[in-house]
Amino acid sequence: MNVLVCVKRVPATGGRVTLTPDARAIDTSLLGFTTSPHEECAVEEAARLVEAGGGTSTVLTLGPEAAIEQLRDAMAVGIERAVLLETDGTEWGPAATAAAIADAVRARESADGEPFGLLLFGNEAADSADYQVGVRVAVALDRPCVTGVKRLDVGAGAVRAWRERDGAWDVYEMPLPAVVTVREGINLPRYPSVPGRLRARRKDVERAPARRVPVADAVLTRLRLPAQAEHRVEILGTGPEAVPPVVEVLRQLGLVGR
């Protein structure tokens, strides 16, 4: 089976997030970039499916040239081919993104002469949390789709998907080809080894210009950071004279008796 997994390059969340002066984008000048966590699990699932059942695996992303780093991360853990739909780095909405991916899938399937048996997406991107791209691609390609999947079994011509809900499981069975969006917890992504990274560096990345189809998409007017909790530091004293106020604070917190 041929598996395509789609990923997104997103800012790493470890640092402090600031906005650009026009408040319409995240200032990434001091941030690193990574792959969305749900999509890391999608990459791992694609690698496992092909290792277990044979076939080919391809990773695709829409973004600037710098997104090749995330494609190579996927190849370092076992994905065989990589495709970059190259943009100028501006953020695309979910409708435009899905349209471009659907066009790329059609072109690839036409060139290869056979469809991808399974298209894997993360349930949502870590930055925009749109929850839309996988579903929109499925609709554009007229393929069945299940979202929020945390277990996946692929058999002869069909896929069975488990989605957790209220402490129980919804189980879906779909014919192939199909589209699935996965959540963290479906697997534990492997860490790329040094030999894997070296092999990925030697592999070619296929490039194609992303075709932006005119679509009705949401228009971003501005971003707003959530209110930050205030933090106050009070120096209670130095040396032995600090002991009584420290004890009083501990009493107020209920950590010592009176």
C-alpha cells in the first residue's frame, strides 16, 4: 500500500510567543521550528504501516524552502520520499491549503498510475488548530474520512479506525483509498537515529510550486495573545531575620501548624 502523510512546519512552543508589529502573524525571528505533534504521530504511523505491510511512504508539506528540514526529519525515521509544495512563506488558510494538497495528490497519482491507499494527517495543526485540512482534502478527492483516530488497522482493501469518546471507542471501517487524521497517543514516535539523519540528508526532495486556487477562505484580521498571569517577587529578608516571615508564609499556605 502507498501511504501519503502530510505535515506542517510550525513554530516551536518552548519559547515566549510574540507578534509582529501589525499583529497578524507570530514573530518567528527568535523561534525554532518543528513538526506539529499530531503529525509526528502520523509520520510514525505511516512508517509502521509500510514496514509491516510493504508499499511506499511519502511525506508532503506546503511551505517555504526552510520546511525541507521537517521533511528530512520524517525521512530520518523511515519515510521514503518527500515532496515540498513551495510557497513564499506566508500563511495559507485551510481551504487554500487543502485545495493545493488535493491538486498535488491528483497529479502524483496520475503520474504514478495508482492511488495512495491511505492519506494521513494530524488531527489539527499546533499553531492554527484549524481541524479542517484533512477533512477538506477528503471531500475534494471524494474519499471516506475519519478524524481524531487513536488506533488504526489496515487490512485487504479496508481500514478500521478507533476514535476515543467518553471513555469508550467508536470504531469505523472504510474502504481504501481513505483519509485519516490521527491524534497524539496513537503511537510513540521514534527518535531519529544519527544514521537515519545522514541517510535523509542524502535523499532528494521533490519540489513543485504550490498552486493557490481562489477559494472562499477566512480572512485573518489580527492575532491576540492570551492574558498573562501576573507574577510578583517579594524579598522577605536576608539571613536569620528572614526566618519569621518565611514561617508565616508557610502557615498561610497550610504547610505548617500554628
